[in-house]
Amino acid sequence: IVEFHQDVNGTRLYEGDTVVLIKTLDVKGSSLSAKLGTVVKNIRLVPGNVDQIEGKIEGQTIVILTKYLRKG
């Protein structure tokens, strides 16, 4: 089985995609809160873990679970 990163709707995600948060998320180890509807551009896929992507929010690179985003 080939596994790949996909958003909450099952749409395949690729390096450099733009995604939108479908839930407000608290960022661990930070006072930053990523609000519902936040657009995250130019994502990176986490190798070996199809449940996670990396993206920048307010200049901070964070790991986001794919179940909390949809393709923009």
C-alpha cells in the first residue's frame, strides 16, 4: 500500500501546497494559537508520517496534523 498525505476530505497533498485550518489549534510550547481559517502556504510533507505536515504560521514553523486542514 502506498500511503500519501491527504487533507480531511481525502484530497492528496503535495510539497508547496496551500492549506487552510479547519479548527483553531494551540501550538505546543508557544503562546501562539493558529485560528480556524488560517491559510498556510508552501507546506512541507513530513517524511515517514502521512498524518503530519510542516507549515509556517506567523513566522514559526510548526507541525500540523492533516486531519485539521483542507487544501486551499
